[in-house]
Amino acid sequence: MKSINRRNSLKKMMMGTLVAGAAPLIPLNASARPQSKLKGNVNHAVCAWTFPNLSLDELCKAIKKIGFNAIDLVGPKDWHILQENGVDCSMCNGAEINLVHGFNNKLYHDQLVKNYTEVIPLVAKAGYKNLICFSGNRDGMDDETGLQNSVEGLKKIIGLAEQHNVTLVMELLNSRINHPDYMCDKTSWGVELCKRLGSDNFKLLYDIYHMQIDEGDLIRTIRNNHQYIAHYHTAGNPGRNEIDDTQEIYYPAVIRAIVETGFKGYVCQEFTPKKEDKLASLEEAIRICDV
């Protein structure tokens, strides 16, 4: 059900995002962190959809109190709320069709190219850097055909992304539990796509939770492929809940390995809190990852 909730949230955020001529916004630097007790080695963020009990404005104010200032998966129509609170959009959305209809299928290329051609300049105008994208489901397609189709579709927009200094970031999702049939479910497939495109403006979103489910060997994989990774997501496994000692991933070691690669992007919390004090769970997660 959690993956369905995310799909519904993304679908809602898509509505009204493809607006022409968004008003200019004040750019935020990813390294412009608020004064806090955090160590400063990690740029922290949180996904907006994981706190449906809070308005976006309330979430902005809550994370500033914790000591960080970035939120993932916010589209153009809501960027003004982030800007009013001095919060960065660490991963923009609003150009994707959904999680299952992506670049691996030529049937969706025309719509995707139209969407991304509209949104990429808006991301740049707002001073943001990352825009999410998805492979889509296999639907009986083999991996090589999916790679070829994805390269063909992405090449139609990668030049625009380079022109505007926007990075298109494809998310790695597990296909065993949450997203059955999703094609970009292994790091090796995503890395091969990066290599074939050959652009610094296309990279991967390495979701630690998803990759623990589908391939494991997290730290070695991160060390060997960090140059292709622009962003990280977290969640506890099993359950996609808090990243505390109730689950199997030891996040301090994983985040330390990420820091050791020289990574300067964002590590974003994407767990769904099940404890009563949800913001306390978020603050604990930030402390766990603040290595």
C-alpha cells in the first residue's frame, strides 16, 4: 500500500505543475545550511509525501527547527511555499507521467519529451538542479530493448538539461515488493544507461531501501558506482518505516561510505513513520545519518 500511496501522491503533485512561465524564484545553494548542531558532512532532506499529516508549509517549518532545509518531490506549483520558508527543493518532480510509464517505452516518448521540455527550464529558473525521471515497467520487454529505448528518448532532452545545468535523475526502485515489473531495479542497468548517454546531466537516484531488497551489498555497490549517483533515499527494511534499530540496514555505516566517496548532494529521508511522534522519528533519522 505504501507504494500506492506514493503513486497517488506523485499523481496529485503532477496536477497543475506544467504551467507556462513560472514566476522567477530566489535560487538556493545546496550548501547553504542553517545554523544547527548537525555536523555538516551530509546535506539532509526529506520527501514531502511521507508526511501527509502536515501541510508543505508546516513541514518546511518543522525541518528548519530540526536543522536542515531541503525537501524532495515538490513540483512547480508548490515551489513558492519552499521559497517563502527558505527551503531548497532537493529533487524536483512534475514532468514524469507516473512510475510505470517511462522512457523505456517508445509509446510514451512524445508525452515525456513534451513534459520535460516544459519543466527543465522551470527547474533552472527556480535555481534548482535535480529533476526526477523513471524507466517505467518492463511489460514483457527485455533489458537491452529497454536500454536502447531509454537512450533514444532521453537523448531528445539531455541537451536541454545540459543547457540549463539541470540533472535528470532516474530512480532505482525494487521490483520484488513495492514496484513489480519496474525495469530500473538494478544498479548495473542504471549505470549502463548512464554510460550510454555519456552526460554528466544524467545520473541515478540510489534508493538504499529499494536496493537492499533487490540486490543488497549496499556499501560495495555505492563505492564502485558513486560517480553515477546524484542523490540518495533512505527507509528502514523491512517495512519502509523508521531507520532505527528495528530494521536491518545499519545506516551510519552506509552514510559514512557515501560521505567517503566525496558526495556533495543530498541524502533524503523517504521512510513512512509509524510511531505516534512522526517528527521525532524524522529528527532521530537525521541524527542517525549525520555522520
